[in-house]
Amino acid sequence: MDELVDILDENGNYTGKVCLKSEAHLKGLFHPTVHIWFYTSEGKILFQQRGKGKKTFPLLWDVSVAGHIEAGETFQQAALREVAEEIGIPITKSDLKPIGVFKSMQEHSETLKDNEFHHVFLCGLNVPMSNLKKQESEVEELALIGLSEFKSKVDVKQLDGFVPHSVAYYHHIITEIEKIL
């Protein structure tokens, strides 16, 4: 879907400009996104395998839920909408724990420059996996991976099959989940 997104400057400040997501990607304009990492009380992290039709990183394992923040939408509104769309469960703003904003610059091709500021949240997964309803166009599979298993992969930089976020980003997610558990 080609929604309107707010344009940010290189420091993540709103510029007052809006354009289509496709134009932001074509021109490499910074724009905001949300990342929501779900974890269980048993120390597992929910990962989604990106859909095979995705333009970026098809079939790689990624954050539980992610998406673009539509123009004029708050971070929390976007997070609630994306969770409902991608995994089909209702959450509330109070379920979201903000843990930071991360600048990401990825040039996939001459016509796809993905410059984003990820607004990152943690959220407890308090329903069984059978209650999750994946969005077929976005999500290929969902899986729970043990926190210690994922931490081991990050520590030795064996992240084949995962979206290439920075090791520092992944370490931050792990550390913040460990603080809660």
C-alpha cells in the first residue's frame, strides 16, 4: 500500500512535509516507522518471517511487527494498527513499552533508499500462538525463538536468515527484554 508519510530531517525531526511512501523511498527521504517486539514470560521472542512478495528482505526473519507511520498518525496509533493488521490481536497503548528510536539507512537499489527512524516498543505476548492471525500479504510465518538462543546468534554474528539490523540494535532489544524478565 502506498500511504502518505511524514518526512523527517536527518536528525528525526518533523519537517512539515508529507509525501507518498514510494516517493520517500525513491528519493531517500527520512520517514518514521514503528517496531513492536513481542516477548513471552517464558523468555521467548516472537519473530515474523517477511512475506515472499516483499520488496525488501523477502523471507528473512524480522521484528514481530513493523510498519510505516502514516502522515499525522502518532507512534502509538501506528503500533496498534500494525499489530492488528499483521498478527490480528488487539493491544492497548498501555501495553506498549517504548525503548528508543533508531536511525536506519539502507540503499536496496537506485530506486529504493529506505531511510527511517524506527520507534521501538516492547509488548508482552499474553495470548497463545494459535490466537495470532498473520496478514498473508505481509507475513509468511510466525515463530517463537528463545531469548538465549537469539542472543547467542547475535553475540557470534551468525544472523543468516535474519534481516540485517545492526548488532547494536539487536543487543538493545535483548537487553531491554532481559530487564523485564
